[in-house]
Amino acid sequence: MTTGDIGIIGAGIGGLTAALSLQRCGLRVSLFERADEVREVGAGLVLAGPSMRALDYLAVGDLIRAKAGKRPPGYFTLKHYASGATLQEPADVSGQELAYALHRADLHGILLDAVLAVDPDCLHLGYEFSEFSEGRKSVRVGFTEGQSATVDALVGCDGVASVVRPAMFGPEPVVYSGMVSYRGLIPAAQVTDQVCAENGSFYVGPDRMFLMYFVRGTEFMNVVAHARQPGWEEEGWSIPADQESLVALYQDFSSEVLDVIRAIPEDRIFKWALRDRPTLGQWTRGRVSLLGDAAHPLLPFLGQGGNMAIEDGTVLGRSFEVAEDVAEALGRYEATRKTRANHVQTVSREKAQTLMAFANEDSILFRGSGGSPTYDPASVPIAPVDA
């Protein structure tokens, strides 16, 4: 199927990857984004080998490598929260596609530019999804400000708080996990030699962890911290946090961690709640399907959220390319992706509980990410509908 108009709700990393993959096989894409301007929140992320193979397939891999600069050494060095002693050395990645650390905004910008280069008119801003109704050969999409659109298929790429998902399967709560994430960026000019030496360090302790690595080459040190915090009520992805509170939260961690926290400028520290939804046994209903965190919300303890969305989006386009109609395309996409992505979702939850419990040093060691590093979204066989 190489003709048709596919509607995508959400212009984040998953939505843009899906759009680019669909465009690659000749389909027209309509991207509906509720924000009035496109901007990617967040700071750093690490793209694994499968994602890089997908981005090469979509002809943007070299642009990503140029923006990312050097990757973290190995992957990450696991350290004891209080002593700073190394618990696990970086994985041996010899012979594997390297991982690349970069600013989310850089990845988002490269994908957006690539999509708009194919079709400058495909992006529709200020379109907040409210409902859909499915006809025999199309889907009518309604938006909160009274706009509407008719497309051949609809894909919800609107994240963990997806509104497309309950419109498909009925009301479902977005559950607070009991954990909060903090992020910060330290400009290179403020990165001391001691902080620089912590590139790629991952400190783990009871109910908390702390990770740091360079992004955008060495322009920024990206800091990510996760902690158990009951009773969260605030909404938003970029809630300002203060340095003093973060120091107090990690006061029993090593002096190296506290030095890093004190190096983060006050206006570059943010926090947000980690939320979750149940694992879905079905992603697709008729001409409507889900992708990325809308289908399989991932807690960030394996660093696979963006990676799985890129894999999903790449396979979605390839599924349309080999299918004869929408039903077959969406069925083959789900059959190809669901087992892997749902498994990674489960493993991410398990790893969160293991790390936060900090029962013993052996229990927190990383032994795989829940998915094969040799997986290739650009060449994995597209499963038949009845798989």
C-alpha cells in the first residue's frame, strides 16, 4: 500500500519517526500536534544500535552521529551510591553498533526537518485530539477547537497520557508510579574536571539513582535522577526544581554526586512524575492503532523509551509498504512489534523495582536491556497478520 493519507496524533520522536517512515514508502502523512509550536522537552537520551540502524534506513543516521559527538564510555559505569566504588564496568561493546548520546531537541529537530522536507504542509499545530469515528474506508478525527480531518488510518503517538488510547479501548487511569525524575543540564563552561570525570557514571542506592553523561558532543553534561516520592500531585513535564532540595534528597550519596548537583544552574533543574499504564494485549482497533509510549509506556530504567518509539515508527512504515490495505498494514505492524515492545515494558518495570529496592549489590547489576542489541527495525521480517 503506497497511496493514502495517514493521520498521526503527536509530533514527538515516535510520531516524527513514523511520519518519515510512512513518507519513505510514498504515503501522505498528516501530523496533528496539540501545541501551538513544536518543541521537544527533556534533555539527553542514548540511542542504541537498533535505533541507529532505523535512522540510517530513514537517511538521517549520519546527521544524528554528527550532533551526538562521542558516546558515553562503553555504556555506563555502575557505582555504589555512598562509596562511589565501581560495581559494574561498562559493557563490552566491541563489534557492536555504538550508542550515541545526544540532546532530545537535536534528534527531534533532525526528524522534523526531514519530514517537512518531504511535505512542508503535513504539520498541523494547535490540533488537540478529542474523538474519532471510523467509517468503512476512512477515519474522521475531531479536535477540541472544532477542527476535523478525514484520513485513511490514524495512529496515536501521544505518549503515556495518550487520549487516543482511551478513545479506542475505554477509560483507563494513568497511574503514578511512586517515582519522580529530575533532570538538569550543566553547560560545558561550568563542568569542572572532577565533574567531567563522571561522564557515564550511574550511581544506585536505596530508593534513588543518579546518572550523568555528555550530550551534544561535550556541550552539556546531562544529569538524570530518579527517586521514590509518595503523594505526587503536580502536572507537567518541566516543573522547576531547586538545587537545595535535590542536594537534600541525595545527601547520603557520594561527594561526587553532590558536586555534580551543585554544578547544575538553578534555571536548568526540572522534575516530573513517572507514570504508567497496563500492558496492552491489543494495540489496534480497525483503522486506528497506537505507537510508542501510547501503546507501551516505558519507565526510564533501561533508557529504552525513545528507542522503542523509533523502532515502532520504522516498522509501521515498512508494514504499510508490504500490505495491500490499512487493516493488513496495522495488523502486521502490531504483530511485528508487540511482543518485543511489551517485553521491554515489563523488564523496565522489573528493573525499576530491583534498582530502587537495592537489596544487594549483585541484584542491581545490568544483564541485558530486555531486547536484542542486534535487532534491526529496518530489516526484521514483517509478520503476517495472524502471527
